[in-house]
Amino acid sequence: MLPRWPRDSLQCLQRRRQELKQQVDSLLSESRLKGALEASKRRDIYQRCMQLKQAIDENKNTLQKLKKADEPIPVGNYHQKKEEEHSLLDKLTHQLQQLAMSISRENITEIGELTERAEDDSAEDDEEEDDDDEEESKESGEEEETQEEEKQENESHQQVTSKEYIAVGDFSAQQAGDLTFKKGEILLITEKKPDGWWMAKNAKGNNGLVPKTYLEPYHKEEGQESSEEGNEEDVEVGNEIADEPEVKQRTDSHWSAVRKALSEQINTIDVLTTMGAIPAGFRPSTLFQLLEEGNQFRASYFLQPELAPSQLAFRDLLWNAKTGTIRSRPSHVSLILTLWSCKMIPLPGVSIQVLSRHVRLCLFDGNKVLSNIHTVRATWQPKKPRTWTFSPQVTGILPCLLDGDCFLRSNSLSPDLGILFEPGISYIRNSTGERGELSCGWVFLKLFDASGIPIPAKTYELFLNGGTPYEKGVEVDRSVSRRAHGSVFHQMMMMRREPQLLVKLRSLNRRSRDILSLLPEILIGSMGCIHLLIFYRQILGDVLLKGRMSMQSADFISNPVLATFPKLLEQPDVMDALRSSWAEKESTLKRSEKVGRRRD
């Protein structure tokens, strides 16, 4: 690792940044040379890239902690210079991210070419392997005879592969049970876990968990291979660069090694997370991508009346001639829920600026989204950045975007029907100005049990899952879930540190049920806007049903309110303005008029 620069002044950090920039420029120039295409050279460039990134991160952290009072002499425009320095460091980080991604792509291309040549070269490889096997058998024949008995005795202990690895960077223990090590330290791996955290033992005999991204196989002598290099676990390249000779040296299962490399190496999210392009615990949002595809997942799509198969009437909008209003229509699912809070949400880091924190929810059956995608924005306090809350106390009406009380309606008969929640953030990247949205997990609350009975109305503490809603068994924070093998008390303590969402399902009284029955059969929305939605549905009935001269009439109807109101649902500021006007008008009504309006 590069030595730390003493924290004394902004000028020292600027000089340090200039030195880092020279090293980054040198590394970029070296990566463009022809010799850099070799696998061994790429590996060296990748390691240096990681070291430089870590040094830049240390400089960022030091810069962030630096205060104006730390300066030995007064500095003009101190805060502006500090921001400019932080921006220059972000640019260096972005350059290293692009370089690491290009190296990964070259490595993936090399393995792809290897698979295409495997069939043509299989015969030649077999002949070379046979010759190599004969030579190796002659040289190591005596050693194998003497070690055969020892291998048979220790065969039961070889289920967990033990191998020496060398650390490519410094690592400090993050929690109890982690093992701290320095760059260049030799570690003995006693157990390899699929979550990327391996059990290791150092030279002093201390045991602990270490991240495999900081390790690479250690060879005592060049040209001499360990007998364990034939194991398929050594071809894991999810977070390390695989050399071409290591793939060719396999003699037991050439094709299985290629397939394993292709299946495990190509993990864009892990690469971007390692380089800092995506914060740890986050991934691209699934529901946001659906919203970007079109209007079929927006509230305006489900609010518009649906025509019957005859195309002469509406399927979900009927007129009640006796009451002079639209007819209520009960649905299979009709409920109200309240979003309470999100706890232990991962921190987004310093590489991005968070614009908003929110939770998106929709109806989901395990395969597809069955309703519109509703968004509720969360609030947070700087003292508790990992806790999100909803429905804050404000002066006046609560903005509909912050309203944690939501209604749900659905006529789906799927036994797997439930609510999909996806907490996430919208951000802007400091280095490039790029905007986007990331998800920090998801959770699915099934609305019916195995016998088809609705789940009870109560508060649910839901633990978030990582990955996408179509993936199972993926954790948001692996550093917490990987310690689930401890005592019961330890497991309970670890569960409290897992990201979770608190949701309350509320039971409906008769009045609430009657109000919801006037809405479309499939819709999710804010309880604060429900009176506007019902008013819009009533206008639909007056214009499209009550005002029609004949049921056979197909004349066009021009009504600005009917044409524009569905689009206003995507404009929360306009909806809040309408709610304010509604509240002002309602405050001027007499008590008898308010009772009459409620009855209507």
C-alpha cells in the first residue's frame, strides 16, 4: 500500500492528489501498451488500480475530516477549494473504474475465445496432457508412493480445502470475528464459503473471516504447482483476474473449468461494487426500470375506465339510477396499509449524492406486476442516517408524496398475490453528473396463507432481501447474514442489524370499505388523494353514463377534466394544490352541507 500522507493542511492533500494523478496517468499510459494485453500484465495493472483507488479513498476521507481550523495559515475561499479538490479526486476514481471495467471485459473476451477454440484444440491438448502426465509420473512416482498412505488417512479432512493465499491489500476487521491482515501477509484458508467470506488462519495462529477479494493464490516457487490447484474452487474469478496459464494447466476437467469461469466471473454488480461505482448493499432498481418502460405501470393507466368486450359499455364503471351516483364495486382485495419505517438501511457512500429516499410498492404474484407502482418518499435524520420514516408532522396538509397511508385494490384470484416493496434512492454521481436510481433490497408480503385465508391485520416486521424480486437467497448485507451459525442469542442480535421494513395492515370499517368500492378494481394510491379520485370517478359517471342520450351513441365527448386529471397523478405538487383548494372550499361549507356531501 502507498504510505499515508500526514493530515496537516489542505495544501499537503493537494500535493498528495497531484502525486496520485501522476501515478494514475502513468498507469493509464501503461495499460495502452501492447504488452499490457498479456494476462499476467493485466493482473498487475488491476492490482495497482485497486491500490491507487484505496489511496484516493484515504485522501477523500482525510479531506472530508479536514477543517478550516486545522490550517496553519489563513486560506481564502477555503470551502470552495475543498470542494474542487474533492471533485478532482472523484475524477481520478472514475478513471480507475473505467480502467478496471475494461480489464474485466478483456478477461471475459479471452475466456470466451478459449471456449471457441476448445473443440478445435481438444485433440492437441489431450496429446500434450498425456505427455505431461508421463513425465510427471516418472518424476513424482516415488513421492506419490510415499505420500499415498498419508492422503488416504487425511482423505476425510480434505473436504474443506486448505490453501495458502497472499493478501493484495490491507484489511481491517469490521466486526467481531473478522481477521485483520496486511498486504503481503500469507494466510491459510481453512474453509471457503459461497458468500465470499472465507475462514482463514494467519502465521500467529489467529482465525477469522476474510474477504476473498483481497486474496490471490500464493506460489512458493515459480513453475512449481500445488497438488490442490486442480480443484475447481481455484478457478473462481468473481473478484480476481484469472490468468490464461491457470486455465490451461487443468488436466481433469477442461470444459468444466471454462463453464465455471464463464458462470462465476461475469458479475457486473460485484465488479461495480468493488470499484465503488455502486455502493455496497445497492443494485439497479427493478421497479424503476418498469416505470421507465411505459405507462402500463402508472396510476393514470389504471384510473381510466375499461371498456367491456362489447365496446359499448364500461366494465368497471356502472351507473346507479336510484342514487344518481356511480355503482360501488367490491373487489377480491381491498385494504389500507401504513408504512412505518425502514431500519438498518445501507449507507450510500460518498461517491454519489442522494436526491431522495423512497419505497416503491405494487401488487405482485411472484412472476409479474399486477398493478400500478406507487411511490412513497421517506424522511431521515442526520443523527440516524440508516433509519427512514414516513408521514412526518408538517404544518398544513401532508404532501401526498410523503403520505405513508396507502390503499390497495385488486380483483386478482392468484393464491400467491401479495405486495412487493422496494426501498431505494435516486442519486447523482459526483464524478460524472450521471443520474439514476438504486434499490437497497426488496421484500414480498403475501396476502393469503396456504389455505387461502387473508393474513391478519397487524404490524409486520419484514426483512429485506438482496438482488432482484426474481432471485432467492440473496442477502443485502452479507457481513450480517454470514454469522448466522452462532448461538441463538448471537443470531437474534445479528437479525436486529439486518435491513428491515415495518408495515401495518389496517382492518377496514364499513365506511372505509364503501369508499374504496367506488375506486377502480385495480389501483394503489395515497389515502390523502382518495376523495379527489372518487370525485373524478363521479364526473366520469355523469359525463359518460348519465349524460348519454342513448347507449348506442358513439359520439365523441370533449371534457378537459376527464382528459387531463389522470396525468395529474404523476404530478404530486399539482395534486397537493388541488387538495389545498378542496380543503379551503370544504372549510366554508356549513355542517348540513358537509353531511349531505358525505352521504352523496
